[in-house]
Amino acid sequence: MKRLLAALAVTVFAAPAAAQSDTEAPAAEQPRSESASPDGASEDAAEAGTTASGTSSSVGVKVTALGSHDGEFCARDRAMVFEDPNGTRILYDAGRTVAGANDERLGEIDVVLVSHVHGDHLGDQRIESVNAGTCDAPETNVSTTPNSNSVEIAVGKDAQMVTGSEMASFLGKKMEAAGGDPKASQLVRFGASVDVGGVAITTVPAVHSNGLSGDFIDGPLGEHLKTAGLNAYVGQPTGYVLTFSNGLSVYLSGDTGVTAEQETVVGQQYGVQLAVINIGDTYTTGPRKPPLSSTTSSSRRV
């Protein structure tokens, strides 16, 4: 998979839909930080990893990619942190390249989102420290099964987990096993929303498999599943629309193919201004299949 995003910290400002431009960064774009101002313009920061300044009258949403290596966002990286202007911080798909709850890059985390339970997103293993191994082959030699990296971070940060479908009850049990509160795993049915710290979190469908590996299941059941080459069912995968306190609307696709809801719900109903799309072409949407039409959405794709 090509490196699609190299910027480490971006601040995005809400803008009227009519003022937005529909742009897509090339796969080979060099590391930079970008600030989307209310008039739809973009300004390069002085150096990668810093947050670009916006207009003095606007307060932006800070988006930080958490990769396995400083100054890079590599093919195996998944994690991103979104910080609302009011300070609410949301971790999306911790995966394998966040060094657990003690990773200093995390800071305070209020919400942990999990798009689906595949190991590279839920986190069946993790790095011990940043910059271990190489960008193409990071050292993810710390096992986080059966609880998962995402659950251990949520419990360690005393954060809520928000998911759609049957994932919520499963993750609640995992939080309890890790010493946390199972009620902190919040189910939000598709199309519904919950407000956490001034950020509205809406779940939307994603079209992808969502099999749970036996590695996440203790006892004979987990062993039987692995022996049979089967996975457990935990419901459909989840995409998200986040509506921040400054009005910015962000779509997080998770792993998915093109869906009708991307136009009717994500584009038309919520009018997303920033879209984070997982692109791989073998297991997810390919680069030649843009999931959001420029006629129905003013989104900036990342």
C-alpha cells in the first residue's frame, strides 16, 4: 500500500459548503501540515509535525496521525486523534502502532472509536516504542490479545468506547476484563448519534467483513475457532460522522467499499467537509472509485 498521508498534525476549520473546494492529495505528497481556512484556502506550515496557524477569529479541530515512526505515516499505521476546540479528544482505530495507554503522544483521550475488529484496527499487537523497526516493517512485538490495544487504551485513559452493531457488548466485556467499566462501551445504532464532550458522534454503515479472530477469545471457543479457520460474529463494521463544536463535519470511512449512504447520508444529510477514506484497492475502496461525489459533498479527502 502506498503512503497516502504524511502530514502529522493538521488543524481544520469549519467552512460554509459553498466555499469549499473538492481536492484530493496525491499519493506521493511530501510531509506537511495544512490548515483549511473558512474561505476554503490551504496554507502550508513551516515544517511537518507542527500545526498550521488559522485565522485569528476561528478555532480549528486538530487532527494528528499517530504512526509507528516520527515524521512518517506508513502503510500499517491506522491511528488518528481528533481534538475539538473545547479540548475533547477522540482516538480513531488505535491499531498496532500506538504504544498502549502510556504512549506519550496520546495525551488525554475521552473517546475511543473502533471501525471494526480486525487485528490491524482493534489492535492484536502493538509497538513497544515509537521508531522500533522500519516504516515498512515496524516492530509490533507486544501482544495485546485477548483484550486488544484499543480496549487497554480506553481503560487506561478512562475513556468511552463508541461503536455500532454488536461490537459494543463484546468490547464492554473486554473493558470489564481489563479492569474498566463495561458501561463505558456505548452502542450507537446506525444513523443515531451520541454527544460526548460537545462532539456529536454518528455511526454510519461500512461494507466490509468484521470477523473476530479466536485470538481475542479466551478458552476452548477461541481455540476451536482458530482450528476450524473461522471467526466469530460481532455485527457490522462501523463508519462515523463526527460533528465538532465549531461546526466541522468529518467522515471516517473505516475499511469499506463504495456505499449508497456515502452520498445520501454522509454527503447530502451531513454535508461532510473532511473525509478520511481508507484506500487499499484489494480489501477496501480503490483510488479510482471516489466514494463521495463532488456534486453531493464539499468534502476534502485525506
